[in-house]
Amino acid sequence: MTPPQNDAIIMQETPDIAVSFLSRFRGTFSSTLRWHQLDQLWSSIRSDAAAGWYLYDLDEAPPAEPAEAAAVQSFVTDLDALLRREHREDYCGIVYADDLQTPTFIKVYHPRRLGVACGFSDQPPLPGWTISLMPPLDLHAALAPPPPRPTWLGRLLGSSLTG
């Protein structure tokens, strides 16, 4: 297993993709507050399923290639069913798009892993999925906090215990 990397290291390795994807990921998004708004968002994705969508399940490695149109259609159908089954509210509010009418980047939060997705946090939860027209990068690695630096007391105690 490779150690977590910080943004600077990832951006050095793949500067254009990393900067662009992270910039877009951290950009401005609008929520599908109501289920009918989600239906409209899915409709725009379905009507443009062959556009070259990258379907990134954050529990897996990021895809290297965009999905085929049939896979996009199936993904949207399955994800919609999961959201409606698991998020039993009269509102949606867990799907965000850069543009609700003509999306190019969508973040979908898992209903069981919301944490403070809608509020403010130094470490907000990652979405469960992203749907984008650009190749994604490993968000777990890109956004992992850097390892803690040892304090002077930790170095002192560590050296006296091993010395």
C-alpha cells in the first residue's frame, strides 16, 4: 500500500489533470434539493450518455477511461435506486452539480456516510461517487492530511525510549 500523498506531490506527477480535477472538485456546486431536480439532472446525463463520462466510485480506483453510454445509463439508474432506497427523506440534497442544467462535474454523497457534507468542516467527508467529463484522480490520496510531524517532546521521548 502506498502512503498518502499531499496535493503538491500529486500535482508534480500529473500537473494538468490533478490541478484541473482538484480545482473543479473544490469549485462551486449547486445541490439537487428536491427529487424532481435530481430527475432533471439524471435526464441531462442520460441524454448525453456518450459524452465521455468518468464514473468514479471512491471505494475503487479511479477509472482510466470514460464509461460507454450503456454503462452510464445503467450507473445512473442503479445509483438513483440506491439513493431513493437509502435516503428516505422528502428532499434529496445529497447530489451536487457544477451546473444543474448542463453538468460537467457531479458529486454524489453516500446516504450512510454523510457526516457534515452539507456544513463546514476542516475534513468534510468525500462523496461516494463523482461523475465528470474529466479523468479523476485518487481523491483519498490527493486529499489525505499530511502525516503529523513529531513534536520536540515526541522526538525526546522517542529517542529516550529507543536509546
